Amino acid sequence: MEDYKYLSIIEWVKDYIVKEGLKPDDKFLTEQELCSIHGVSRQTVRHALTELERMNILDRVRGSGTFVRGVIPQKPATGNVGLISTYFSDYIFPHILTGVESVLSDAGLPMQLAITHNLVSEETNALNNMISNGVSGLIVEPSKSALPNPNMELYQKLRDDNIPLVFFNAKYPWAEFPLIAMNDESAGRMMTDHLFDMGHKKISGLFVLDDIQGHKRYRGFMKSFLAHGRNDAEHNVLWYEAAEMNDLFTFGRRKLQDLIANSTAVVCYNDMLAVNLLCFCRENSIRVPEDLSVVGIDDSKYSSLCEVPLTTARHPHNVLGKAAGDLIIKLMNDPKARVKDVIFEPELVVRDSVRDMR
């Protein structure tokens, strides 16, 4: 019976090389260590090593030991991946989801899609449905990520069941799963720095209250103020809820008008908000950029097509989606793999919406 144990050792060695991340020329375990691990004779171990040499996986060097010769291809991930997004058909979301889908398709993995419309209750339904459908991995954009969330137990169940998960764009402060995102703080600072560099001193900000991205972009806005010797950033900001953006231009009209009246430039949470601000300015005979400079964040399709092409921060869009797809496949292959957050740096895109005040 022991004659056939060498076959299980061969498979064990392949898995060990993958799990330990061993590379060509890395030293491998000794014959004695393998005998001890598997409780077999040296003859059985040598039989396995001979076959592994023949397969170009290991290489034994007399007097030096055994070394890894080639990288073991990982077994392809199997199952299906659930993707939960706040939105799908507009803004930057189609580009992100297309990036995810292209990677999963190449790997032969079907994808289940659920849209939450940034509602926590819809996220609850989506998570329950995905778990019931037996997904092998999840890619999630959280809903109202800056607020307390009742789905903590569902996320803990995913962790307990060893179902890998990757957040994209944002993650809850308490979440331990990895994140794929743009550096939102850098984006907020970049756009504010640009306005200071263009000679603006009366700079205001409009930021979303209930998504953590809004907090991070505000943090960058504030840090830019501090870097330019200003500590009054909080006095130049209006906050709004993501689902209530239109209220900013209706019920909050007076506050917005007062803010603009005391500003030469405004940093908007994203391009969608910036485009709405452009419309508000046109309706109120405020010229952009002559009377007011406006910058966005995300470099969405709106930023170059709107009436005054927007200066903005470029979001990685499709590349971010592909990175999320790659990471979930890695975790599906090895749920215990050590992974880090993947954070992309934004790029400044200069167009026509900022007046040079220098």
C-alpha cells in the first residue's frame, strides 16, 4: 500500500508550493522533513521526488538539497461570483462592472448581479439571495458606507463560511475584507490644491454625507486648506445625502446661493454633482468659469460632454473592475491568501471649468 503513497505526496507538494508562494530556485523541504510530515519511508519520499523532478517541479542538487524548479499553475477557480453594486446603468458603474465581467468571463466564472440603489435594505436582500444561491465569492460596493449598518451579521457569516469577498470603491470602517478603490482623499486634495494653485482663495466644497468616499474626499479638501495655511475648511462646506442630491438645488437653494456668493470656486464630491451645479449656475446667470470655477471628481462621461467641460480627477474605472475580478479569483483559489487593499492614485484632468486667478 505504501508504494502508492508517493502519489499523494506529489499532490501535497504541488499544493504546498502554491500555498507558500514558493518560486523557482527557492529551497524546498528535505527528505527527512517529508518523511516526518507524511509518516512514510525514505524510499517512498524519493519515489515522489523522482516523479516531481520528471515533471519539472523540483530539482535535487547533490550536496545542496532540493529546490523548486517551476511554478505550479493554480487550479482554476470554480463556482460563481456575486457582484453587488449601488448602481449599474449610469455614471462610472458600467465601466467598472465591464472590467469585472471581462476577468470573470476569461476565467469561465458566471456572475450574478444585484443592484441596491444605495439602500441598505436592498443590500440585505442581495446578500441573502447570494448566500442562498451558493456563491463562491462576492464583490460588493457598500450602501451608505459612512453610516451604521445592520448587515454586520451577514458579513460575519460570509467570513465564518470562508466565502471570499472584495469591496470596491469603499468599505465599511469595521469590515476586514480587502478593498479595491481610488484614493479618495488624494482626489479631494488634488482638486483643492489645483484651485489654490490657480490663485483661488475663496474655495468651497459640496460633499456627500452618508458615503465614506465623501468623508475621505472632504479630508483631502481639508488637508489642502491646512497645507495652504488655512484652518477654515469646515466653514466653506455643504453636506448632503446621496439620494437627496436634488434637494441641494431646491430646498437647499438659499444656502447654496449664499455659499456661491462667497466663493470663487467649488470642489464637488463628483462629476454628477458638478454637472448639476453647472445647470444651477446657468439658471441663475452665474458664468462658469468667469464668475465661479467648478471642479468634479471621477472623470465620468459627463465631465467632457457637459456645457463647460469639467476639470476633474480621473477614476480608474475599468482597471479598478479588472483588479477586483483578479483579486476575487485569487481568494477563491486560496481563501487564506494574504492580500492587501489595492488603492489607485487619481490623475488630474484639466479642462475648461477653472478660471486662472493668478
